[in-house]
Amino acid sequence: MNIELTRFRVLPGKSAAVDEWMDLLNDNLPAVLKTLDDEKMYVETIFSETLDGIDYLYWYSIQGEGGTEVQDSNHEIDKAHLKFWKECIDPDFPPQDLQTRVSMIPDRIRSSMK
């Protein structure tokens, strides 16, 4: 099981496109959830933050081993997701992985993630 929290910088002027992207995901949640099985993604949450006038998106995920990469997905919602990614995420800003210090997942939940 892999637990991650990663920060990505949004390109300047792309806040409206990010809002559209998040609306697309929220408005199509049943289709989004179908993609998670292929990815062996147990939890995926996106957070946003603005620091010193710069927008960031944070991805928190708990993922099993051997899942399909989103880039290899045949789901239309994933294709739209990748389109927004290319439009909105700054490729010159290396993703910032935050360090996991403690993971508190009860055994009854953890065992269902296998």
C-alpha cells in the first residue's frame, strides 16, 4: 500500500480552468469512482491552497500495488483529467512529496484494502 500527499503548482492564470476541472470531477463522480478500481486506488482526494498569490493543488492518495496508471486508462473521464493536467499544472515545478510521519488506518479498514 502506498500513501502519498503531493503538492503541484498551478500555472499562472489557470485558476478558472482548475475550477472547471474540479467541477468536472465532482459532477462526474460516478464515472471517476469507476476509474479508481483499475488504479487500485482506495482513496484519492484533491485539496487546493493559495500561498503568496500562487495556487497549488495537493493530491492525497492511498493506493494498492499493481494498479493501472492514469496515463494508460481508457476511461473518458481520465482522458479529460489528463487534458486539464497538461493545461493547468506547471511542468517546471517539481512535485513536492510530503513525508508520511504516521499512518492511522485501523486493521479492519487496512485488511479490506488488500
